[in-house]
Amino acid sequence: MSNLLDHLHKMQKKALFIFALFITIQTQAQIRSGYEHKNNCLKTELKAFGIDSTCETVAWFIDSSTTPVSKLIHFTHSFPKAGTYTVCLSVYNFCTRFDTMYCKSIKVEDCNSCDSIETKLKITKDSSVCGKYQFDAYPKNSNTLKVTYSWTFGDGNKSDNDDPLYTYSKNGIYRPCVTITATKNGKTCSKTLCETLEVKCHTTNSKCQWKEKNMYIEHQCNTWVFNAPEYEDSCMNYKWTINGKSYNDRKVTVSFEKKDSFDVCLELKSLCWNCDTLMCTTIHNDCLPNTKKCTWENVGIGHSVNKDICGKVIFEANYIRDTCVKTEYYFDGKWHAGRIFDHRFTSNGRYKYGFRYKNTCTGCDTTLYKWVEIGCFQDSSKKCDWSRMEIGYHNLGDKTEENCRKYLFQANGLDDSCMIYKMKIVHDNTNIYLESGKSHSYTFENDGYYNVCFWAKNECLNCDTWVCKTVYIKCGTASNKNFLKNKIAPSPNPVNNVLTLHNEEPLEIEIRNTFGQLIVTQNVDKKAEIDVRNLPQQTYILQAKDSKGYLFTYRFLKE
């Protein structure tokens, strides 16, 4: 009995030794294994280290994918676009039947993106002429770079020249801007640069230089058109006096009710130089239109769709047996002579056409319009453009720690009635949230990294995509206060001239219109003020990103 107990005790000690050795092997496998990476633009070299090829195999996963992208210890992966990706290395030891996973967030940049192009605005004063400036923008066109410029000078005038010379006609504070649109390697991006300029050189003692003193007059029957000479000068004021009535436009159209002679005077006045000149002439109206009315009860227009040839349509106006009546048809934005025409469309859509009946004897006319629907084409070549789609999010919690993890997520950039959305949240390769909709409120239970993805589908074009973003949740009293400190509250809304952000740290600012087009991008300091006086009157979307990657999205109205 004693020998049996001794034997059992020895077997127990041996089993404990083997178990301890197994645990040690597992721990060493965890400690010595891992991976390193090296980025080269969109290509990233991934290399696992500490792998025992006699007992261990590897598999690589990117983001929420459940299918390995590679099972090699060392390989190169090309990412489709710039962004932050979660790359995981799974190591399986088939000798000890133990597996582990190492994950990192890798930031990838697109070296060919034109966003990296340096832009610059340079304004040089030309002292030879009062108010004259040379405007230059960089970069310039080259073999690899296509650049266009759109200038606004702050006084209502514009230019598309590369390096315009511009002369301000009166003193004032102006904010000239240039929108630089660059295309590189098939990619296009725009940046807007502005500067504030004070013009202070004009006096009211100079005399006007009237380069042209003339009136241009033309007429058809009793309809007269009067044109003043065009001065490229915002100071110039035009005043017509025709048949005792006053008009203040450079071009004036007047119809007279009787045959007679009429006096016509034009006064040119420079509001900057405070000088004027007057010129007058007499015209003779000897024509009045025929006031006989036309009857158009029996007119009509229509079209016939060819059922055998997709897209072919015949258009026709009713025939009127009157030699005085002529017909014209309207199509593709232009008028053409004729009563009947045919056209073959090449794509589905709703197209407008019209016919105009004109009585050349009486001078009266009428116009009728209709629409034709084309829907026989099966257009499979049309693709969706997902370049504007992005994920916006911000914290919804108050100052209490328990609400720190409450966030609002929203798919931005595609305001299209054809779109449907759903959102999912992935944590540790597990879907923890999946719901339909464009906007979602979600409260995270724990700190950590989460993949937030939006699925978007264009039901009109029958194409879809996934867009994902890695979100890091870190709560606690200190971080929560820091987050709230970075929160901004743009005002006023609506805004006329200057939008104040009330931010407590520097931000990256983007302003887009409701079509997702980028209008303004700039980096701002604390308590920033953005000049929006030159923006058209409409609704805009402002996105602000702080140094920690938090993204805030607001809408404001420019009045």
C-alpha cells in the first residue's frame, strides 16, 4: 500500500511539471511573437517576428474581415485608399495547440494625392497706378499637374486668369480670394486662399477720363434698345432720361405707344471721382405693332415613341393652314425652324421640348411645352461615386462620467433620395451593433478601439459600398472634461459676414455645400473667426477636427 501511494505521488509531481512547462511555453510564445510594419505610400510591408516555423503558422486580418489577406510571415499589402486600418496577426502553435492575436492601428497615406500640394497666394502692389495689384497663385501648371484658378477680388468682380492684374476703383478694405483646383494622377482637389487688402490712394480731386462718350441705339418696329458704353469701373453710374422717364441700367429696352419724336439723354457719373457728363439725341418712332389678336384654340403639340428603336421619338406641331403662321421647335436648349422633327435619345431620362406658333402678319405668338419620358435603356455602365462619403461623429454626453461614452454617428456627403444606409459597430471581430438608418445614437459599454462602419446603397444605380472608421473610446473624469473643452459652438446662425467658432484649441476646418463640394479648408487657432461674406446665400456643412481626431459637424445658413 505504501509503495502504491509513493508511485501515485511521483505521477502527480510529474503531471504538475508538464503542466507548468506547457504554461511557460505558452507565455514565451506570447511574449516573443509580434509584427512590425513599414509604410511606402499605400503599400505597407508587414513582417511577423518570433515565429517558430516548425510549430507555428500565421494569418493576417484587416479591419473586420474574417478572411485572411495572407498566411505568409513577411508580405506586402496595398491598401485601396488612405486611412487608418486595424491590422491583426493571428499566431497558431499546433505543437502546444495554443493561438494568440496581435492587433495595431496603421495609418496609410496616399503619396499621389493632390492634397499634399503646397498652395500659396501672393499679392504685389503696382505703385505706377492707384489701386492696381498683381495677383499670383501657386502651384503652376506642369507636365504632371493641371491647375486652374478662380479669383474673386472682394468688390463683386471675378477672374479665371492665372495671374491677373486688377485695379480697384475706390478706397476700401477688400478680401480677395482664389480657389486653386489641382488635378494630379487623375485626382482633383481644391483649396481656397484669402487675404485682406486695404486700398487707400484715391482722392476726389482727380478729373474723370471719358474714354468713350456715345450712345448705341437699335430698334425693331417700336421696340427700342439703348446701350451705354461699358466702363470696367464699379464707380460708374448710368442714368437714362427717355420720354420724360428715368432708367438706371446700362442697357434699357423701351416700347413707345405712338408715332412721334422723343428726346433721349444719357448721364455718365463717376461716384468715385465725383464728376459727370451728359449727352442727348432725338429718335423718331414711326412704327406701331398690329394690335389684332390671334386665336390659338386649335393649336397643339405631341410626340410619338418608336417601339422598335429604343430612344427614337418623332415630335410634331398641329398643322395650321395659314401662310402667316410659322412654327419653330425648341429642343436641347435651342430654337430651330420647323413643324416636325425626330430625335434618337441615347439614355433614359425626362426631356423637355416645345413648339412656338408665330403669326408674322399680326405679330402675335404662343408657345407650348411638353415632356417626353425615355426609359427603355438598360444602363449598366453607370457607377456610383463614393468619394464624398464619410463618417461624422461627436459625443452626446454631459459632464458626468457615465454619459461619456454616448455618441452620435452619421453618414455625410451624399444627400440623395436614392440612398439607403445601415451602420454596424465591430469590437474584437464581433458585431455588437447593426441597424438601418443614416444617423445613429450609441452608448459604448467599455473603453477600447471600435470599428464603426456605414453601408450605403444607391437604389437608383444599384451599387453599394462600406465605409469604416476606427474610433477610440477613453472615458474618465479628466478625459471627459478635456473632450467637452474642445467642443465648439459656431455662432451666429444664420450668419452674414463672420462665423465665430468659440473653440479652445486649434482645429482643422472644412466647409462644404449640401452637394458635398469642398468650399473652404483651413487651420484655425483658438477663438477662431471665419470670414464667409463672399460665400453664396445657401446652407453649408462645417466640419471641425481637433488634434485628438474628434470630428464635429454643424450646419449653418449664410444670409
